[in-house]
Amino acid sequence: MYFGHSGSRFTPNILLVSILGALAAPAVAQTATATAGASSSVATLQPINAVSVNDATSEGTGLYSVPVATSATRMPLSPRETPQTINVVTRTQMDDFRLNNATSLLSAVPGVFVQQVETDRNYYIIRGYDVTNFQVDGVGMPFSTEEQIGDLDMAFYDRVEVLKGANGLLSNTGNPSGTVNFIRKRPKREFSANAGLSYSSFATRRLDVDISSPLNDSGSVRGRLIGAYQKGNSHLDRYGLEKRMLGVIVDADLGDRTTLTLGHTYQRNKSKSPMWGALSLYYNDGSAIDYDVSDSYAPDWAYWNTTDQTSFAELSHDWGGGWKTKGSLTYRKITQDAEQFLAYGVPDRTTGLGLSTYPTKYDRYEKQWIADISTTGKYWLGGREHDVMFGINANRSKNYMTSLEADVGVALPSLFTWDRQFPRPDFANGTETFSDFTVRKTTAFAATRLNLHDDFKVIAGLNYTRATSTGEHYGEPREYKRNKLSPYLGLIYDLNDNYSVYASYTGIFNPQSQVDINGQILPAIEGKNYEIGLKGESSDGKINGSVALFRAEQDNTAEYDTFLDGLSRYKAVNSRSAGFELALQGEVMPGLQVSAGYTHFFSIKDEDGKAVRQFVPKNSFTVAASYAVPAVQGLKVGGAVRWQSGTSRLQGQTPAGEDIHLKQKSYAVADLMASYEVNKNVTVGVNVKNLFDKKYLTSTQWEQGFYAPSRSVGMNVQLKY
């Protein structure tokens, strides 16, 4: 397979393979089944536990796919019944490739672009636009400052569902790019205990413990304890990260039809010498600066600590006749304390001078209260049974932060001789600024799936959202009132038992909090999202494939403009994005699990036809696969490849008035894995990441950036009972 810079030789091959893969999913499954019956060698494979069509739990299945997903409508629909593109990362894929945090996991999802602008701050882009919240068990957890701060660990989660395009029903705190839904692990009715030990490059060690047990004789009360600890350095000079995670969850059956769930999760991150901002990427003549992969501007004294605690309660009741209600209350508190150092400016190509300092001491807390209740059910109309869902979500987010600035604007030595150190400022005598604002959102939503014919379904719904913000952000008002009624319409037509064609339309409404160069909050994003496609699945539901054509029309999209007075400033851009996606996921033959996808953008343009957001690659291909080797019982091998086409960003102009374009060529990153089950209690494994030691920037979204990790090797031991 060729990975060239232009992509001209690469793209047709991927298109052909992906289309054939999506369309052939059922045929592959049937052929594989027939082969299994004819070949005695298949008998050495490890057994795969069957899953109920009503249960999407991925843990213990050994699969890279799930039979149902609820992120689109909260109704349990198979991927083929969902009129939008959906990707799922299962627990098996997480464990195979050591996808231990949100950054590595979402990098493995086709069509998701992780913009790691700093060591401890990330943006996630789907279909050209930023994701501005995550969901946990279908309930939105907003990013109050439009990005994910800190390393979000995956120890607590069974799987992650990524719904592409606008979620017009449930996106009260979402974004038209897509919805990322993290599904928690739940207590089991039987006892199990697992522990994992790993050691990898950069002296990174990790311990995982996961215990689930019934808490009474009948198993009507069940508990699960999850803990993890990780500490290590990195490929970057001086940077290191320590994480502590602890989660407790209890399920209690209050009757045959009622279950109460109580839980609490805790994650504490301590990073040393983190980047705030990153490396200046070009000289004043417009030429690119070539750094070592390990280079960092962060001094020894810098740190960035975050604590994320969530307490939640859920009550679910089955009313009978297909009717169920689930309500939840969630309290989340996020705290941060940091001493950070930013070096900004454009160095001179000859002297290396031109960088200045911007140190700050930063303290912040955010408190979120979220209440959510919804009901799903069935009803008869016109001699047919139909599905319905309705509910309401209300949340409040209180944010308070202070910043102490000292020694701002001090000229640094030449980039060529500077040792990347700067004395810790006297923050106690620095200039103080603060931010204090509260965001409230209330959403009512309803949808029905009309079974108009055995082969034709219509999903129609409405979402009404009211959002308000009060307070100020670093001396500037952060006040707005927004409300909008957004429609949702999906059509699904079954061509036969394995294939469906679909179309969907979603209204876009997303209040945002970015400010422009004048300190004014940008208007809410509004627009429309369209998608049509073809989906296929195997008869047993273990393989699903899709081909989708999408278009989004968005007004007021926030695009980074400049850094001013300690804040990132944005400009509102009216834009249109269009493209297509191909996906294939599941067990394509006995023992072979695959997750693959290709995304192509026709364009991302503003209303005048000018290209915008050029830091988003126009072409990308992602594939991950693992194979249980029939000849060696217990042996699994696998690999993953991520490829993306070249990107560029207009950074500014030279003193002579010439445009400066930061460009990154196309690149591919390959990972390998292998594991061997010594016996039923012990499994050993090895993972190699960035096998060919590719050098590339983690993001070109900002004026600054840094390089991705170099090649690393890790060993792990998994113990289970």
C-alpha cells in the first residue's frame, strides 16, 4: 500500500477497498461462517461470547462492534437502523491497542481529528468542526471553555460511541460536528477481578485494578471498584504526567423492574513542565522552524494539575409493554491549579531573537449540576407498532478562575542559544484578573420512529433548547440568552435483510462562548445538516459497513484569530462543509476483528467560496485489526495505521507583506500489538506505537505547535480471575 504526499495514488485504492468492504459485509460474514464449518483449524480459536441484540456491552465479547447504539435517539437501534454514521470503539479494541486516554482513543476513530494544541489541552474535530462537549451514558458534559483540559482516562468505560454529524435531538450541550458518548462499565452479577501491569518507553508505568462482585446472596445488589495509577515521562524535554483514578459504582434492584445506580469517579492529573501554548513554528521571513522532536519551551518550575470528580445517581424503571423511564442526577466538579509559561513571538531567521515571555499562575474550579429524565416506549397506530422517546435535560455550570501574571513581555535570548529556562516569577506580586460566569441550559426533546411499512421507517423529532450565560470572563461580559427549536428527520428504507438506504436532516443550534478581538461573545452557531447513505450488516450483527454523503451549512463557526491580552480570540465564519465517509467494523472472518474508515472532504468554504479551516485534512484513512492466530491457541496479533493528507494554515504575513502558510505534508503512523494468553488467568502483551518513528506536528490549528511522540515500546501483563 502506497502512502504518498499527494494522495492521488492512495485515494482510489482506499475508495475501492472501503466501498467493497461496506457492501460485502454480509457476504463476508456468510462466507466466513461457511469456512468455519468446513475447516477444523478454526476450532482452536478462543470462543466468542454471544451478545443479546438488546445489550450493547462490549466487555468480554472479543468484538470490535456492538449490536445496538443509543447515542442518536436513546432508542436501542442497530447501526443499520440509525440514519447517521456511527463508529464504536469497544473495550476489546481499547485493550488491544492500549487506548488508555481520550486522545489516543479518538485518534483511532475514522474521521475524528485530534488537535493536541498543548500537552494538556485538546480539541476534537469531526466533519470539519469542533466537538464542544462529551456525553457520559448519554448525558452531556459540556466543555465550558470549548476544549478538553487534562488527560481523560478510559479506565471507567466499556465503550465509546461516536455519532457523526449534528445530533438534533439530544445535543443540548453538543455541537453539529458530532457526539462522543462514553459508556460506563457496570457491575456484573458474577464475581470477577482483573489487574493489569505495564511498563513502556519514557519510564511510563501503569497499574489497573477492576473488581466486580454481587454484594448479597441473590445478586440484587452489585458493586464495582475500578482503580488505576500511571506515572511517567515523555518524549518532550522535562514533561511528565502522573494520574490517579478511582471509581465506585453500585447497582441495586429495588424490584423486578426498578434499578437504582449510585456511583462516583475521581481522576487527579499532575503534569510537570507542561506546555501552555507551544513552539513558534516559523521565522519572520515565513520559513518553517525545524525543532527536535523533544523540544519544549516549558521550564522546570511549570506545572498543571487537574482534578475531575463526578457523583451520579440513576433510577430506571420498566413499566411493561415496552415502556421504560430513566432519570439521572449528576454533580461534577473540576478544579485546576497551574503555574504556566508561554513564549510567544516570531523569531528572526538570522539572530533567533523575537520571543517574549508570558508566565501566569492559574486557579480554577467548575461545578456542573445535570438533571436528565427520558422515557421510551411503544404504541400502536394504523395497525402497526411504533416507537417513541421524550424527555428533558436541565444543567447549570458555575465557573470561577483567577490568573496572576508576572514578568510579561520580557525578551528571551536567541532561539539558537536559549536553554529553555526562565526564572520563576514572583506571582504573589503579579497582576490579577478573574473570571466568574454561570451557564444554564434546558432542553426538551421528543422523537418517534414510525414503522410505516415493514421496510420503511421514519424517525421524526424536535429539540427545544434555551441557554443563558451571566457573569464576566477576564473583565469582559459573558452574557447571552439564546433559544431555538430544532427539527430532526430520518428516513430508513430496508432493501433486504442486510442492506438499508437512509437520509437524515438536522437543524443546528449551538450557543458558544468564544470572544472576538473586541471582547464580544460570538453569536450562536446555527445551520443545517444533511446526510444520505447506504448501510449493510451481517445476519448475526457482528459486521456493519456504511457509505455516507454529508453536507453541513453553518453560520458563526468560531475560528481562531489571534492571542490578545492573555486570551485566544476568535472570528465568526459562515461556512459549508461537504464530503463522504466509508466505514467497516466488526468480525470480517473468524478471529479477525477490523475497524476501518475513510473520510474525504470535497470542501470547507466560507460563503464567498474561500477555503477555511485548512488545518483539517481533506483525506484520511484509519484501520485497526487484530487476529486470533488459529495455529497458536491464545496468540493474537494486530496492527493499526492512521494516514492523513497534507494541511496548511495562513499564519500571517512577513514584514514584506507576503503570506505565511504553515504546511504539514501527508503522513502515516503505524502501531503494532501482540498478546499471548499463557493460561485462563494470565495474558502477556507488547505494543509498539509510531513504529517507523514518524515526525509530525500534533496540530496546525494555532500559530504554535509541537511534535507527536516518537516510537515507543510497551510490555504488559493482564491478570484475571
